[in-house]
Amino acid sequence: MWMHARSLGNPRLLGNIRDHQPFFERIDAEYSSALDLNGPALLQLFGTGVLRRHLLPVQFLTEELDIHLRSEDKSDASEAARITELLIAAKRQPWNELLQAYHQALMKSALSPRSVRTYLSNAALFCASANVGNEAWPAGRLEHYLEAKPGARNSLSRFITFCRSARGWKVQMPPKGVVVRPLADPVRSARKLRDLISNVEETGIASASQDVLGSILAESLGFPKAVVLSSTATDFQVTLDAVTYFYGKERICIPQELDPYARRFVEMLVK
């Protein structure tokens, strides 16, 4: 009757009613009373996309039942849909369980849906980049990622804290300005590093000379050996998770595979 009153003589009247019939059937199946209907309930049931395709029924509900869709409710519903898409996309990924747990933790905090989506999206992008699974990512991966996407630092900080507290992983946000220097000639460096490390393994790292350890670090960082050998203990920052080398304005994270050699080298500098 509402459609008839506003569309007198419209030959498409019956067709229009039939087009929107599934919309009302869905409401009828979901709710036993019109008193249960409100804007957030409709958004949760249909989502913003479906409601846009049924503008006439939405207008009818507004005029006849005083049901209004607030802009903030529509925005929240849109963010919720995007969050669902993120979680579905991670279903078959090795970081699925971690992302689901992080989502639950975010939902328990006093965050807006948009903030939850932003935090979750940045965490998912990093997990995909570092191929995160059931164990913490290797040292250097986070530094590499932040070097390419420095704008993700603030958002990822919350995720790193979650991984440390909920998973017990020894991970932390690197200081601002930390970089992972790429090797100039990876093939040549790999061969030389292999030979140097083989020599150390034969004698044991405790017996390795300062010259050999310095050569390993120099080769991995792409520096002349003299630069590394002239370093002092104050040029290094040693934590439980990583060793960072300070060179001029650069802060370079030592690759995790070379962490034992760097720690031993710093010990020899201290002595």
C-alpha cells in the first residue's frame, strides 16, 4: 500500500514489490516482532551493500516504523565487513590462528571498528610479508618491513606487544632508524661467509680470533674489515633478542644467523 500510494499508475509496481520480497522474507525469518527491528539490527543482518540495493524498503521502514540508519552505524558495519574479509582471507594461511587470537584481543579493548580493522590489516600484511607461522619471525624481518613501510610502525607496535605477551615470543619493535643493510654481492658474500663460518665451526666459536669474527661481520654488513675491527663496544647494542651495530647515523640489525658471532665479537671488544 505504501508503494501504491507513492507510485500511482506505475506499470512496474508489482515487479518492484517482487524485487524486494526476499528482503522482507529475510526479516520475517529472523525476527518475530517489528519491535526487534532497529538500524544496527538491519545493518548486522544485511550489511551496507544489501541495504543499498533495497533503498525503497529502507525508506519504507524509516517512514512507517521510524527505523533510521545512522551514518556512524553504517560506517561501523562497513568496517565489520572488511574485518570479516580479512579473517576469511587468512583462513588457509599459517598465521591464521595468530590473527584470529589478535582479533579477539582487539575486540576486548575499547577500540572503534575502524581502529580494529587498521590494526588487524597491518598485522596481516606483515604476517604475509614475513610468512609468520607458529614461531617468531627471524631477526631482521620486521626491520626490513618497516624500512619499506615506515607508516606501519605505530599500528604494528600493538601487534608486537600482543605476540610478546600472548605467545611469549622474544620480539620487540626496533628503534627508529634501524636498517638492515643489503649485501652488495650476495653470491660472493655467501661463499666467503661459508668459508669463514666453517673455519670457526672447526675450532669452536669460543676459540675464534677477533680477526675472523670481524671478517664475518664485515662481510655480512658489506663493510671493509678494517671498519669493523676498528669498532668499539659502544658501537654495538646487545639485547636478549638482537645485536645492533651503530655506524654513523645508521643502526644496523645483525642477521639472526650471525647473532652468536656478533655477541662473541662484542665480548672480545669489552675485554
